[in-house]
Amino acid sequence: MLLIRGEAGGTTLTGTLYERGERAPRFKGAPDEDAPYVWVCDEFYEVESGGTVQQVDDEEVNVAFESPMPRGFDTKEQATDAAKDHIRTQFARIGIDADAVEISVEKEEIEAAEPQ
């Protein structure tokens, strides 16, 4: 799996890209289990009041979270491009310029469960 992380305004958002052969989480709204690449990440937006308070560029921003919307892709390039776009979009929804978001991609090994 790949952890795709965006950083800007003193805050970070990380999503997970499950690669071919890895088992993505299964829940209502999950993409077709046959999709070779599955992207899962929080979605959020700024609200006037309520929500969760986040510190962004030394200001408090009220943020409401939506249920993650997993998306399936045929190629790693499509999935990675969509993931980066998704992260930039989330930051833009709380007032941060999408071009200011620094994106990093980190390979994370999945540990196999011990047989019982």
C-alpha cells in the first residue's frame, strides 16, 4: 500500500492507496472488489460553527468530515494522480491554495496476519 500525504498550513492529510493484490477495506460504498487500485481518504469542508477545530496557518478553522468515498482505478498512475488531486481539493475546501500543498508518497508494507 502507498500512503499519500499532503501538507500545508501546518496540517496534514494522509490517504491510503491499496495496490494490486492487496485487500482494501470492505464497507458500504466501497468500489468493485475487482479494482486493482483503491484510494481511500477522508473528505472534509469548512463550516461556520461546529465540526472539529483544526489549526491552519495559525488560525482556527471549523471542519466537518464526510464518510470516506473509496474509489477504484485500473492503473497505478490513474490512482496516484486522483489521490494527489483529492488531497489538494480537500485543502482548497478549507481555504489553502492547492499549489501550496506538498505531496509525498510513501510505501507501507502490510504485515501478514499470524495463522491461527
